[in-house]
Amino acid sequence: MRVMQPYEFERIRKIFYKLKQYRVRYQQLIDPLFLKQEDWVPYEQGSYFGEKNTYYQLKGSFQVPNDWVGNPCVLQVYSSLSEWDNTTNPQIKIYLDDTYVQAIDVNHREVTLAEGYQQKAVKLKIDLFSGRSDKPFPLHINLLALDPVVNELWFDFYTLFDSWRAIRAFGGDEAFYQQVLGQVANVLDFRTPYSAAFYESLAKAKQLLASCYLPAHTPKQKVTAVGHTHIDLAWLWTAQQAIEKGERSFQTVLKLMEEYPDYTFFQSQPQLYLSMKTHYPELYAAIKEKVREGRWEVDGAMWVEADCNLTSGESLVRQILYGKRFMKEEFQVDSRILWLPDVFGYSAALPQILRKTNTPYFMTTKLSWNQFNQIPYDSFYWQGIDGSRVLTHFITTISEGYSPRDYYTTYNGLLDPYTIKGSFERYQQKDQHDEILIAYGYGDGGGGPTKEMLEVQKRLQKTLPDMPTITGNHVGGFFDRLADSFKEKSGPVWYGELYFEYHRGTLTSIGKNKKANRQGEFFLQTIEKLYSICAINRYPQAELEQLWKQLLFNQFHDILPGSSIKEVYDQTDQEYQQLFDKGCKLIETLFPAVQAAEATSWHVFNPLGQERTGLVYLDDQTGIKEAYLTQRTYDDRLLVKIPAMAGLSCKKLTPVSAVPQSKQVAIRLEESFETADFKVIFDKHFDIISLFDKRQQREIVPKGERLNQLVAYEDLPMDYDAWDIDIYYQKKPYPVKQVLSAEVVEQGEIRDTLKIKRQFEDSFITQWLHFYHGTGRIDFETAVDWQQHQLLLKALMPIDVNTLEATFDIQFGQVKRPVHQNTTWDQARFESCGQKWVDLSEGNYGVSILTDSKYGFNTDYQKIGLSLIKSPIDPYPEADQGFHEFTYSLYAHEGTWQDAQTMEEALALNVPVLTVPSVPQLSAEAFLAVDQKNVLLDTVKKAEDEEALIVRLYEYHNQTTACQLRCQKRIKKAVLTNLLEETVAELPIEPLDAQSITIHFQPFEIQTIMLYLED
């Protein structure tokens, strides 16, 4: 029986560190060095220089001394030996004899010199980016000769010693490791370094360490370890700097692959590969060669690692459509894994999207950051709202240095024995599967695996007692083995959304960016519909694909959520404007023959696939010939109401000169106001204390509450300013009470409008309350000049209905969430995402809150809160400062939200009708129409590879349905496809007129149809 010795671990650790001192046999300072300023000036090593966001060059030369020959030589370059964070620190490119060899950062400090550089004078050039940290830094550059015997033994010793450390922490035969390592420590002879006795002791130590491995043993605990670097395409750096991070990281990967033949590497994001192809073609060619060799694994499915809360359903489809097409065309790889390690929550629509894009696997680890609850599985089937299931795995890589919760894991994993052992112990499905996945390497700011990690990987491919063994090195292979394991034993199932109990502020931060994304998504779909109807033969496929890809890029999970620096949003402002400008030109190109000055009539086009009322504004000198309702607005425009516009149809509008009408005269708003539908009572701050629905003869506002009360809350999160809203934010409310003016500014047959202007500190909030007659809808059109920091502005909507659930719009459907805090899971969901609306309904009545650009909601019993502005200061000190324009609506309805067509109202709010020249291709009849209210016709576009139309529809009431799709044109052929536009089945065409087909839907099912139409 082995006996544990006191302080033996500490004694052996000292000897272990002592051995490392002899790793470097020779060292030589590289001198002289020259720093490029206006001219080349001498640089004294270790002296401080550098300004943030600045590029520098240094040059010099070196020659390996003759007496170093036979020892492996390395170039050592570093600015700090203690820092590890690669997000803001200096990053370096090393050129030897004008050849780019490798990158250097705070985690990669050595370049191994090939034999060709060891017996001649070598030119050294260093390209350096200072990073985003506003601090001068030193630079140290040395030539080192490593002792090959010591170097090899040190990694042997390290692997066994750190395994012992892991066994001490997580369990196993600790005495075995103590005994062997004690013997190793005892035989090492440091009395005369590099002597014969010294090397004899090293050889004995190596034999003892080798005896620990179990050569014929079948491991019980298996690890797939694959190199990886998570690269944020913009965050604390610009998109261009992210491209440079990618180039530096990938060059380092390729250099290390030359040195370590078992090293495999995984990288996602087609957009990043495209950047390499565009900017660094030689590097890209080298990557493609490694892909062909099977050493570089490309996967990930999406164009970028996109946000999955804010992004629309069609955008999620395009992320995967364009992402998988790129992988197939460039690498001949059919991407099978949705790889989203760092995304802030996952919509319950995703499993169906994955199943219908032939993407069977999903990986993340982000939900281990949850504040309140640990997800009870790490490997499981994730079931979405429609019943689709996708095999899911959460990486369980522990983080020793930063672990705010005991179940926290990371996607920036180290590869050392302690991490390997702890990550396996952390895995919750050990009884169902004997293998974990570790993606190791520094990330966020790039960098990837290090030599130290690769040395450990070599050694842990052999089995040690009570330690996991590295048996795999490809992500796809790991998922295939997991799938086989679960087939036999069946895996657990998680139902519904994967809500992230953290980073809730990303639903609101940088409001202008979210609004531009929402408008861009709908605008591109509108252009696609116009060309599909009017000029499929002139369909601008390449131009639209480029616009989509730019939009998809800006849905990256640190851009769209609002958690990046100012320079990122300066760029997105320009890119969104370019998208709208180019989109408008595409529409103008569609109607070249008719100039505005020559037009005698216009068409008002309904881009939605549903019937709706169209509202059109004309200038103050214009009238119309048609007998539509009109009204002079408060700002002297003519508002035209065009009723009953069929989906994808037009109504004629003939402008005529109008007799000038008198302006609407503003009058003082009293404490009560009455419209055809509502009676409103205000308090002295003009918050609504009573909203009586005259149609249903019931009060909407609970007694003692205030509707549309604007409240600012102190917003000081514990950790991440732009990312987080914490559970205590409601403890310090600041109601917006100061009213500067309150007026009735417009009354007419279409609507009545109130204008209320408020001041809050240095900010001004103006709201126009539009009461649309006969609709039950009140729009709160809002303009804000916001000058506050770290305050969260919300609109509070207390609703007098009895329900314990709120319904939230999500991509391709909806989810219900409790409005109580009965469990810790409910308590954690104090801020949640709604795409376009949230509804509270009881049996025969309800109220929906609609938005044109807001996503963050809090719900409680009889309450909805809508987050309007967040205004964090980190990482963007002036975030959300300045002018905001947005609209949210209260929609009071009879019956359920389905009965009242809440979705249709929300779409009408978000997608305006479009005024275009009169052309024969546009008709007052629907170009495409469905006969079921619960089926939404969402997307019409040209097929990617066929001369045909793609029509995407989805069921959103949770009902099994047979739906008829009817087309104005005769249908030659109709094919049911998946979301990649691959054929599933041919559909029969109704024989009488060849203009309709029947489509079957399961609840919440997305169906994609390819139509071949007669000219």
C-alpha cells in the first residue's frame, strides 16, 4: 500500500520548475534593431513605445552562432510575459528573409527556426499592430537555443505532474502519481548542469515517466481534442482588424502544423474564409490544401456566428443557405454542424431550420454562463416549437483561471491535463457517452493553440491511470460517435428555447443598429418580391446576394447585439445606408420607362403576403382621384387609407392637384380624450390611468396603474455594461414626469393624434399617439433626443387581463412564457426577446404590444414592459446618445391574438406599402395567395440555381393545416424543397386551371415551394 507523503507535491513542484530553468541552453539578444518612424531609428530593447491602433515596423538581422548547431533554435519575441489577453495587446508578424513565417502575440512568443535559417545571416522584419489598449509597451527579441533533451523531458514531466494535480482535484489514484514523480524528482541531478551525470539523470527520469503509460489499455474516458480559435468578426476592434487577426492566427496554425503532424484545426464562418480569399490568397490556398489533407476542418453552417434572438427567420435561413453553399463550393464540404460557441441565446425555431438544411448537429457552450440555473444536460436532443429535434452538445471545457460559477465552461479552452480531467468530470452525460469534445486554443481576439498545448496533446494520446485519453481530433467524428451512442441508449430531450440567463441588455443596446437591421431584412424581401412578380428575367441575383451577405455579416453576435466599439457602428451606419441606397436603385431600375415627372398614376404595392390596409402620405399640394379616405395630417401632408389590399398586389393611385386645405389646429389636451374606439383619462403627468375600450365595454388599465408610463432605471450591471441588465435594475426607477406640452394635433376620419413632449434630465422625448379608428390600435410614434448614460428607458404597459402566460413572437412562430416567478427558471427570465410583438390574452379579450424595432420585454402578471433605450458606456462610451425614432403600438382585440390577427397588425406596422410607377405586371389581384389565416406567405424570390420561384410559407398558430397556394400565372411544375432548395417531392397541380397547389403543414412548419411558371 502506497503512503501519501506530506509536502511531497510541493517538493516535486519545486524540482519541476527547477528543470525548466535548463530548457534554454543559450540566449542572445538581437541587436541592433531599428524602428520605423519618419526614418529608421535605433530601438533599444525593452524601451517603451506605441500608441493604440497604430502599425509599426522594426528590422534587424541575426545569425545563429556556430557552437549552437545541433540544438533547436527559436526566435523569442514578447512585450509581456505575464499577460494572456489577446483582445487588446500588441500583435506581431515575423518575416525572415522577407518570408512571412508566423505571428506572435501574448500567448505565442516563440518561432521555431527551420534548418535553413540556422547557418547564415538572416534578415528580420517585424510588422506590429499596437492593439486597442492605450498604453505604451516594451519589446524584447532574443535568439534562443533549446536543450532538446531537457525540453522533451520537461513536457513529459509537466504532463505527469499536471495529471497528478488533476487527480488531486477531481479524484483518482493520487498515490501512484506521487510515487512515480517522487522517484523522478529523486533521480534528477542538477549539481552540474549539462554534464554527463546531468543527462544520465534525465534519461532515468524519462524512463520512469514513460512507465506510467498503459500501452495496451482501452481508455474509458475519451477526449476529442481539436485546435480552434474563436475570432469575433468585430468587437473591441473593427471588421478590418478582425480580418488581420484571422490572417495572423491562421499563419500561426499553418506554421505549427509543420512542426506537429497530428495537429488538426477547426474553424467556422465562411465570411472569414472569404476575407482570407480576398485579402490573402496565398494563405487561403495553403488553408485549402490542409482541408484536402484532412487536417483543417471547416464547418459551422452559418455565414457568420450570428445572433439568434434578434435575427429574423428568413435571415437565419440565408445565414445557413449562403454559409453551406460557400463551404460546398470552396471546400467540397457539406457542413453538418451549427457551431455557435459564443451566441447569446438560441431561438426555439432553430431545430427545424437545422433539420431542413441538412444540419444535424448543434454545438455551443455559452449557456454555461447562466446566472441562475444550470442546463441539466451537456449532450441531448433539442426539440423546437414544431417538434423537430437536433443533436446538441455543450462543450464542457472548464476554465481554471476564470470561473464565476462552478458549472461555467469556455470555448477558449486550454489543453493541459488539469483541464482535460476537469472537463470530463464536468460532463453530465458520462453514463450515456464516454467521450467529450474540447476545442482548445486562445480566441476572441484570435491566436489559437500554442506549442505547449500541442506537446501535451502528443502525450495524452497515450493512456495514463485515471486520466482521460485523447482519441479523436475531428469535431464531425465526435458528433457521429455521439449520435451512434444516443441511437442505442436514447438521449435526454430539452424542449423549447435555450434561453440565456445573461447578456439580456443585448436585446436593446445600440437601438439604431437594430432598427436598421429590421428595416434591411424586410426591405430586401420586398425587392425580391417585386422582381419575382415584375421581371424575373432581370432578377438581380448577384446584387441581392451581396446585399444579403452584408446584412448577414452585421448580424454577427457582437455587432447586432450592440456590444462593440464606436468604430464598428460608424461602419455599420455607412453599410446600412449603402444597402438602402442600392436597394432603392434596384427598384428604380425595375421601372426605367416611367419617370416621376411623366407619371399620371401610381401603384401602391403591398409587399406582404396578406391582406392589409395601406397608408400612404402625399405632399400638401396633392389630392387623389380615387374615392379613398383621406385626412390632412398635423404636418400638412395628405394621409390616404387604401382598404383591403390583397397580398402582393397593387391598388391604383391617381394624384391630382388639390385645393389647399386649412392646417390642423393644435388644441390643448385635457385630462380626458375620446375617440370612436376609446375613452382615455390622463393623470397630471399625462400617463394614461384609464383606457376604456368602447367596443368591448371594458377597461384596459388595472386600477391604480399607469399605461405607457416612461421610466428610466439606473443600469449598472455587475459585469458587462453593454451586454447585461441585472435582476436588481428595478430597484431605482426614475419616472419621466416633466411634461413640456400636451396637445391634440390631428383629428379626422382615419385617426386622431395627440402630441406629448417630455423632458428627462438633459433628454427630450416626443410622442405622437395615433388612435386609428375602427382598429383597436394606438401607435406611439416616438422621437427621442437621449443624452443620458447608464440609464435604461422603458415603457410600462399594465394590462387588465387574466393570464399566467405571455405569447412572444419569434422566428417562424411563437412561444409562451410564464408571467410569474414561481421557479428560478421563471425568475431568471426577467427580460426576454420578442421579434415583433408580445400578447397578454384571456379567453375572450387581449392586448398586444407591437414594435417596429425593439426586442427586449419584461412581463409580469398583468404587465408588459418594453425596453426602449439602454445607453451603456462600455465598450462604447457614447452608445445610444443622440436621436432615436421608433414606434410601438398597443393593439386591443377581441378573442385570442390568433382571432385578432396580431401578427398581421405587427407586419403592417413593420412593412410599409410601396409607391411605384404603374406597370402592367402589377395587379389588384394577389400574385400569390393562401386560403388559410394561420399560414403566412413570407418570402418570394428567384431560386438559387433554377429558373423558378421560391415561395417560403410557415404555419404560425400551432395547427395542422392543409393550405391552398394560388398563383396568378399558370404553374408548369411545383416542387416541395428543403430550405436549401433541394427537392423533397413534386406536388400535384390543381387540374382545372393549373394555378394552385395544396401544401400540408404540421404545427409551426416551414414549407418551401419551387414554382416553375408559364411566361
